Amino acid sequence: MNSLEQAEDLKAFERRLTEYIHCLQPATGRWRMLLIVVSVCTATGAWNWLIDPETQKVSFFTSLWNHPFFTISCITLIGLFFAGIHKRVVAPSIIAARCRTILAEYNMSCDDENRPLGHVD
């Protein structure tokens, strides 16, 4: 392969990688917002649950029954983690890190916007 063909291949790889990362960004943003909202709801519900004087006087399950906002938000947060939200939130970072690992084998690197930089000395 001559250097012109290599440069064209590198540019095609750069375009495809950038396109793929940019396609993930909107979905990643939505997952992040959902995680933030559910986390804030869970924290707010937990605060209300903990400061309630009845919490200490009744059983654990009765206490959860008396605080449905906390119970539902906590179950939702646990369900989101079981569904893999933690992976969906950081998916572009995972892909970029894997690309950097593969590019390092070819003595190459990529910047924070996932554009290949060529040979690294």
C-alpha cells in the first residue's frame, strides 16, 4: 500500500469512527438525564424517608409502604442498573478507549474527538 492509499484509509476510518461516536451522543445524553432524574428522586425520597419519625417506630417493610415515592424510585434505579444503564451512559468513552487500544498496536493514537492522529513517536 502506498502512502496515498494509507491516508485515504485513515480518513475513511476517521469519518466512520466520528460518525459512530456522534450517533451515540444523543442516546447517551438521554440515558444520562434519565439516570440523573431517577438518582435525584431516589435521594430526595431517601431523605424524606430518613427524617420521618415514624420510620424508627415501624417495621422496615411498613416504612417502605409508607413512603411509595422512595420505594418506586429506588426500585426504578435498581432496575435501570440491572438493565445496563451504567454501560449506556459511558458507551462513547468505552468505544474511544477500545479504539485507542487498537490504534496503539499500530503506533497510532486518537484525540478526544476520536480523530486518528497518525504515527506516535
